[in-house]
Amino acid sequence: MITLYGIPNCDTVKKARVWLSTHDLAYQFHDFKKQGVPELQLDTWLQAVGWETLVNRKGTTWRQLDDAAKAAVTDTPSARALVLAHPSVVKRPVVEWADGVITVGFTAEQFAQRLAEVQS
């Protein structure tokens, strides 16, 4: 089963959900706003993709942080604390594919490549 993590009103998450549905791929959606960021998965994501990929330093949530909060994010533990305090700072969507691979973000090309890898 594919699990897609994100925020329902995020345009990128919407595109990813449409792509999965269009390709008849069953998935479970985890809403950060309602369900928060699951800590065990967060540790897995940080290990798989790194905090630099997971923390969206171009997004609105990051820009709204004060300079001290931004400067404090320098490694995995500080990024983990930030994500737990501000789930919207996660680059979206985070996808846990059925084969255990973790991806962050969405492009149709990236998802098509993942689908091809899973099917081969």
C-alpha cells in the first residue's frame, strides 16, 4: 500500500493524488493538519532522504519563521524538532511506496519512474 503524507489543500499534494488515482494506484492519505507528523515515520524519512530534502526552506511556513528559528536548524535533531512543531514546513508530499522507498515532492516524471521501478 502506498501512503501519501501531506496537506489536502496543497497544490502539489493535489496533483500527486490525482496522478495516483489516474493510474489506478490505491493509496492511503495522511493529513498533517489533522493527524500531525508521525514521529516514527519522521525518523525513517530523515534517515532515507535527509533533513535538507525534507525541510522546505522555500515555503511559506519557513519564511514565516523568525531568523533565530531558521538559524537553529543545522542538523537532523534540530530539523526533527522543527518538523514536529511546524508540520507545514515539510516538503510535500512525502510518499512511502509499497516497496518501502520514500520520495519527497511530486513531478509526473518522478512518479512514473517510481511506478516503472515497482513494476519491473
